Amino acid sequence: MILLQAYKLSVVVACLSYASIKDLKTRTVSDAVWLAMVAAAVPATAYEVYAG
């Protein structure tokens, strides 16, 4: 479970870091960034809920 939490944390930190840099440069962040974060985190969260 620790590895799964580390995976989710790294995905969120990577996406938010990219979004922050993109926002500072262009003042816009593509919806694809948020969709990628959700697509990477939802299966991990679903497995975490299923496994208990």
C-alpha cells in the first residue's frame, strides 16, 4: 500500500508542478493535464478501495 500511495503522490505532484509552470508561462492550463491526472489516479484509488 505504501508503494501505491507513493505512486499517487508522484502523479499528483508531477501534474500540479507541470500545471503551475504552464500557468506561469501562458496563464492557461490544458484540460488534458487534469484528465491525465485523473486517468492515472482513479485506477490506483479504485484498487486501494477494493484491496481494503
